[in-house]
Amino acid sequence: MAQFDVTELDFQKIKDSIKDHFKSQSKYNDFDFDGSNLSVLLDILAYNTHYNAMVAHFSINESFLDSAQIRGNVVSHAKTLGYVPRSVQASSAKLNVTVAGTGVSPATLTMERGTRFQTASPISGSPYVFLTLEAATASKNSSNKYVFSGVTTKQGVLKRMLYLVDNSIENQKFIIPEANVDTSTIRVRVKTNQDSDDYQVYTRFSSLSGITAESLVYFIQENASGKFEIFFGDGILGEKPINDNIVEVEYIYTQGAEANNCRGAFTALDSIGSFSGGSIAVSYATGATSTFGGADRETIESIRYNAPLTYLSQNRAVTADDYRSLIIREFGNIDSISVWGGEKNTEPDYGKVYIAIKPTGAAALNAAEKNNIITAIENKNIVSITPTIVDPDFTYIKLDVFFKYNPNLTDNTKIALEGMVRNRLQTYAQTYLQRFDGVFRYSKLLAEIDSVDKAILNSVTRVYMFKDITPSNVTANSIDITFASPIYASTSTSSILTSSEFKIGGVVHYLRDAPITGSVNRNIFLCRRSSGAEVRVANLGTLYAASGRIVINKLLPDTTDIIRLTVLPNSFDLAPKRNQLLDIALSIPSGRGDLEPSTVTGEIDTIAVSGSSGAVNYTTVPRHE
């Protein structure tokens, strides 16, 4: 007798299995199972089996956090671990607001909560409205002006919802109707009834510590529809509002990451006190140059990854992974994050934990973003540990790519192939680099290049590392930089360091190095050319090949133009550490045609085209320039 495969999910195979089962029985030997009537019956049986098998399969998958695909189910599993998915986050702007007073103006002026300011998208020109979440007061200064410094604003629309408490509804929930709500901006107040003007302010629950029956806390969670809902305590853990109380929920409905990186001017949309229009001047606060911090709501994959980590940390920051999971949970505008203990620094710094963050759409966090992160974790970390945020340290890779190709195998021209390879380099950088665990793997890069087109037969790539420094032209510069890899430890008298040219006293200079007798380190010299010969002007510092470090002192050029320092890595596989990041240089800095990016050069493979006779003209690429 034929055996059924109870794990089969393919309709036709299920039907064939049923057919084989009947054929294996002697009383059905002469039946034509492909006949129209029996075939229809088999289709019905197979359909019913297939339908039930798929329902069972999907149901089992949705029962576990690791395999669930429906957001509502993923959120539900995360809730059992005490994890609330991150909402969309409103973009922020730190502003200075100056209001010009008059001779009879008051001594102080108050900027109310919800005061609106407007700027425009740098791409589409669409207007974005930013508003204050807290009232602020400024005193009139000697210039008859009121200066509000460092005002934090959030992008979006301030909305308010009113709900009636009905304790006949068990576990009553108050649903916020919009999906794009920034939960960090929610303000919950409860008043006795509709006619009352006295509110009690409830704060968001964060820890069981100190929670009593009288604690004014509210709880928040995402429901199966993707909307956030608020609920209150039961009178044992948190105060329970009574019947007919009015719950007021204010929040910002926002466009999230879309409003980031606005750099244009702000204008006031609302009056401040009795002042409006031209009497109000708005500018970015010190250290701020654009809007920042907006992010889309947390994805399913992010919830799947972060919920177990947050459960393990129990909302406390003890290990490096704890800090990482807490920060990722609270802040959405993060491309990559690296956390390590101070004891792992090159020079150990005990009692500190270091945090490096590559934000979305920027090279580093601004001062306001750093302050927000420190504030978010300062009550969760061990008292004796000081969290410190450091900026990413970029090491740029310059590639000289050469490839041989057979023109008979493609319709693409040499220029087209070179463009395709350049695009693949950009994809490689975006996929494998630009993050703290992004290792540059030389063999993988060559494989990517060779796979661009079937006509490409082989490739060779020279790898260089460089950093750009922007010197002062007022005071002598002390430069201390470290590459993401040891530098090629050559004993040659030829320089392994090259720099772009710069002027001192109107004369062109550059940097070169030379070995130190009896040492693996090398001296760095300031050089210029005289009558075609290189002249060493001064010894400015030291190159430490083993650690990839360059120290230069007393460099004072005429301008603040970029100076590029380029070296050859000791290995073509580059692995960043701590706050180091790798990226491939594919573009020329504005106005600096002398700073070459990565190059791509294609050449016809004469042997592939002409056979052994083509070997006469076949060329190979030298390992070094």
C-alpha cells in the first residue's frame, strides 16, 4: 500500500500521492484516474489536504518569534519578552530663537509648548513644520531682546485625543489612531471629568522599581493592527483611573526620517508672546547644522533581533551587548554601532565603556544626538561605569583596478565595462563596508569584479589606504592618526608615505618618510623640490608601521585645504577595530582634482582574442606603481 507523505505541501504531489494510494489497491486496478470525473474528485481531495497542510504550516511558523512573518505576531511574541517595538521617530532641530522687544516689552517672555517653526526639504522643497514640546522662558537682555538658546523642536503635527474611562470594560485600552506617532513625544494627563481643569500627569512605565498602587504611570504597547495603545495600572501596580475620568493623550504625528538633513533657514509660524513675523529670528544652535534623528518605525527583523537581547539585559546596561541593544531599541537613525570596554583600548582606560555610532545619512552624530543617547542610558548603566560616545574613524581605501576582457563575449564597450565595474565597487562598499564589522576581503572583491560581465577574464587590484586631514593655517598642527591596518613595513629607503602637495610660504611642499637606523619605525620629513631634486626641509614626526599610526608635529601650511596622506597596507585584507570604519573612495573632493579617487582600467586580453600569437603583445600589471 502506498504511503502518504504527510509533510508534502505541493498540490500536484499531494494529488499524485492520493492517486498512487488508490492504484495500489487491487479493486481499483482498472480505474482511469485521469478520467474527468475521478480527476475532479482527486482535485477536491488534494485541494482540501493542501489547504489544511498550508494552514497548519503557517500556524506553526507564526507561533515562534524566529519564524513568524506577520508583524502582529512578531510584536505579540516580543511582548512576552517585555519588549515594545520602537515607533517612528520625529526628526529634531536645535534652534536659537531671538525675539526683538520694544521699549515697553515685559521683563520675561514665554515660548509656549507647540510653538511652530518651518523649514524646507533640501530635495523636494516641501515644507516641514517643527514644534516645541516644552514651554521656555527668556529674560530681556541689554539689547532689548529675548534669546531662547538650544530650543529642541520635533517635526510633525501636535495632536490631542480625549478618551472616557469606562471600568466596566476589562483591561480598557486607549488606541492612538495614527501609525506614524512618535511615542517618545506622548504626554498623558488624566482629569476627574470633562469640566475639570486639574490634571494629573502620568509618566511612561520603565521599571518595576518603586512602583506602588499610587504610582502615576501608563503602559504602552503595539497592537495587532500596528497602532500603539495606552493602558493604566490595576490599582496594585500603578494607579487605576476611575469611571468617567477623562484621559488626554497628546503626541506628534510625524514624517520620520524624511525630514532629516534639512539645512535651510527656519521661520516662525506662530507668535511668541505678542511678537511675530520679522521680530523673530531663528538660527541653528551652536554645533547644529541640520535637522537630525528622524527614523522609520522598527522593522520585523529588528524586533526579532533586539527583543531577546533586551530580555537578556533586563533593561540594564552591564555588558557591551546590553548597551548596543538598549541604544538600538531607543534610537532608529543608526546604520552601525560598536561598543567596547575601555580596557580594550590601545591604552587601557578602565571604568569607561566606549560607544561609536554611524548615524543614517551622516558621518557622525551631532552634539544633541550624543546628549540624547547618554541621557537615555545614564539610569540603566552601572554607577561606576562612564559611557563615552566617540565619532567613527574613517579609513578610506583607494583601489587601482585593472581587468582583462574578451570583446568577443560581450556587446559592452571598454568604457561601459569600466563603468559597470565602478558601480560594482560602490555596491561592494555599501554591502560589506561602511559599518564597524565591515571587513575588506580582497578575494571577495576580485570575485565581485570578475562576475560583472562574462567577458571579464581576470582582474588585479592595488590597494592603498588614505586619510584626509584639514589643517589649521593659524597655529601649528599636531596630527595623530591611525589607519585601520598596519602599514607595509618596508626597509627600503624609498618612501612608503605619500601626501598631496601644499604650500608653505608660497612654496610647494609635501611629506615623505625614510627608515630609522635600528628601528622598524620611520621618520616623516617635510620636503620640497629644488632644481629637480628632493630636499628635506625638516623632520616633522614618526610613522609607526606595526600599529598603522602616523604622528606629525609643527605642520603649518598656508591654507586649510585638505592634505591627503596615503600608505600601502601590510595586508590587502583590512579589518577595522573599535570605532574604525572602511569605505572605498570613488569620488573627487569638490575642487580638488589632484586628489584622485579609485581608478578602473580595462584592457583587451590579446591571448583570448588571438591565441598564442597574441602573447607577443600581452601585458601584465606591476604590483606597485
